[in-house]
Amino acid sequence: MKDVEIDSAYQNDFVNVLKFRNLQEAEVSLQKIDMLYRQFLQKGDRKGISYCHRISALGRKRAEAISRNGKVSGEKRMEKAEIARWFTIWNQNPDIFFDWLTLRKGCSEFQALFFGPDP
């Protein structure tokens, strides 16, 4: 990743990990980052843990940039802002993130924003 310099020993771990074209892709990306994070945590590999946080921060930064781009549709900007929130929350507290995400996806605000109001 050109925005995050990763030691060659870790590069294979992070190939194609950061994707967020849509909500589903962002969730899969965060699952991959989290899986790597847990592996590095178990090994006590602080450098690997740091890379996970840096990749997540890069995802947030890129998603936020798209969410502010006036050339992008309002719907896509809203989706990218949501994705940026996901990366932010994972980065702040990976241990609760997937519980939070389950609750977030089930709330009426999220449903209305991304799936329209109930008939």
C-alpha cells in the first residue's frame, strides 16, 4: 500500500485487504483486518498490530475523502461516511466492533438510510 509503508515480511498479509466499494466489501475488509489483528495479538506482534490499525486508519481516511467529494453522488457519499465511521470505531475498539456493527445494522436509522423506509 503506497499510503502505508509495510515491511516486506508483512506485505503478503495485507495484500488486497483494504476494500470498501460498498458496505458489504467494507465489512469483509474489516473482518480480514480483525483476523490479522487477532493473530498478531496472540503472537504479541506489536508491529503487526500497528499495521492493522494503520490500514484501518487509511480506510477511514480514504472513505472520508470520498464522502466529502461533491462529484460523488449523495447516496455514495453517505455510504462512504458510514464506512469511515466503521473504520473509526474498529480502530478505537476492535473488541466491541462486531457487536456494535450488528446493533448498528439493525437500527432503524441505518435501515432507513441504506434500505429505505419500511412500507
